[in-house]
Amino acid sequence: MKKILLVLIVVIGTSLNAQTIHYNIQSGYIAKGYDVVSYFENSPKEGDKNYEATHEGVKYKFLSQENLDTFNENPTKYVPQYGGYCAFALGAKGKKVSIDPETFEVRDGKLYLFYNSWGNNTFESWLEGPPNVLKAKADENWKKLKE
């Protein structure tokens, strides 16, 4: 009985880790705890621990019950692209790079996050890219990184 329980714990732990391995959750939450619904209102704000959700093993925080409910109605709409890693770095270099949660773009109904620190705003580089070329490269690179 103990062996079966141990096997179940290992299997469950492994499957949960496999779901979250491709998400940028260094702070414990996607988008460093910012409310992903608020990005679509063009006003990103940090969420509140009183309004949390888990989707695909990843934790999200929200500003309000209303935003939490909005997320729960269609969570895949609000999940940041590329697991919440910097879209520019994925497209230009094929690397997972952390983000500044206040540097973002909603393009074609999808949320893209970017690195912005020490005078390096990758959102500006993304716009110069051009974005459609970088997005295509990021999509290809993301598929490889997830394998």
C-alpha cells in the first residue's frame, strides 16, 4: 500500500510540474502576479491574493471578483503567450527571458509580455522587428522549447 501511495505521489507531482515547466512563474504567479484581465483593459495592475485562480497548474491573481469571474469564463483567452516569457527574446534569440509586467502588448486578442530593464525595452525592439516576423519566429521557437 505504501509503494502504491508513493508511486501516485511521484506521478501526480511529475504531471503537475510538467504542466507548469513552460510558464514564467518565478514570483509564484504568471505575469509576476499582475491581473491578466487588466491587460485587456489597457491598464495592467497587480492582482490581490484574495482573488486567485489556477489554470493548467499555474496560479493567477486578480484585482476583483469580476476579473476573476471573467478569467474563469474563458481562461485560455487571457493566458500570456509563450508562457509569460518575453515575446521579443523568444522571437529574436529563442530564449526564455523574464519580463517587466508593465511592458506588454495585446495584439490580435493575445497578450504578449516583454523585458524592460537597464535601458533595454524589448517592446520597442519588437515594434521595430517587425512584430509579424518576430511573432512567427517566436511561435517556431516556442514549439521547440516546449518539446
